[in-house]
Amino acid sequence: MSTPIDFYFDFSSPYGYIASQLIDALAARHARSVNWHAIVLDANFQSLERIKIPSSMMRSDYVLRDAERLAAYYGVAYKTPSSLGVNTEQAARVFHAIHDRNPKLGCQFANLVLKAYFIEDRNIAAVEELQSIAAELGIEAEEFQDAISAPASRARVKAEVDMAEARGVFGSPFFIVEGERFWGNDRLPQLERWLESGPY
């Protein structure tokens, strides 16, 4: 199989959520796989001197409407959360703990968390909500607690953020394939053309 697509997302990003509902099918059309990477944009942006999108902008009337419109355009179920911009580090910790040992299960966890937030308006910053989602996938309570609180889990997320920064990632969603970087859902057609016909 050809080189996989690296997909970077933050669990609180509406654009990342929308991309999560599209990227696997897009990749499959071109016999590609997808490597999912949960990042925490607040942590990522602290050390970057590049583009920094203010949190207030992500809660602006424009972005709220734009996300709704984009989801409708792609036919993705979407409901604006009552509280946008929640902390997602704990969700990222659990995701990577699961994904590192079982990528398929990790992606299932990610999809459930994203849908809990962007369809069901559940507070994914709350430990009990994350544990409930993990339990749906058969994750035992002890394993969940280790994933969310062990120093190794914190270090794992930091390493993921550091690697994302080193690769030039600065937003959600962000895609990298064969060294080429694509930022945002509006770049999905360009990404697909790259997969269809090669570099341009």
C-alpha cells in the first residue's frame, strides 16, 4: 500500500470533527490508509511564532455559522456544542493510549468522542464522559485511569505535539502525505488531486 495520510486534529475543533468524517473514505478511494494524531492546539500554539488563531475567533458568529454550513455541505451530522473550546488534553491522552496498541479501536474511540461533542453536546473535558465512552468499547476502568493519569500518557501527548510542531502543523484539521502539507477542509480537493495524479 502507498504512503499513509497523517491526519492531525484537536477534539474541540469543529473543522477537525468534520474532516474526521471524510478523511478515511477519501483515503480509501485511493488505496491509502490514515494515521490519526490527536493534538492539543493550546499546547501546540504556546511555542509557535507562526499563525495563532485567537480562541475568541473560534467562538465568533462567523465560525459558528461556517462550521454549520460546512457540515451541511458535506452531509455531516453536526450540532454546535454549548461550550466550544473545551480542554482536550485528557481525551488526547486516552486516544493515544488506546491507539498505540490498537489503531482501529483508537479511531473508534476518537469518533465516539467527536460525535459526543459535536452531535450530542456532551462535555468531553469531563473524565466521567470519557470513561463512559471508553467503557462502550470495552476499556476497563483500570486501563482508562492509567491512560488518563499516568505520567507516560502525559509525555505521550507532549511528544505528539512536539512532533506536530516539528512537522509544521499549526491547525486542525491538518494533513500530511509524502511530505506535502494541507491545512483545512478546503484543501481536501487538492489533497485528493495529489492522491489521484501525484505531486503538482
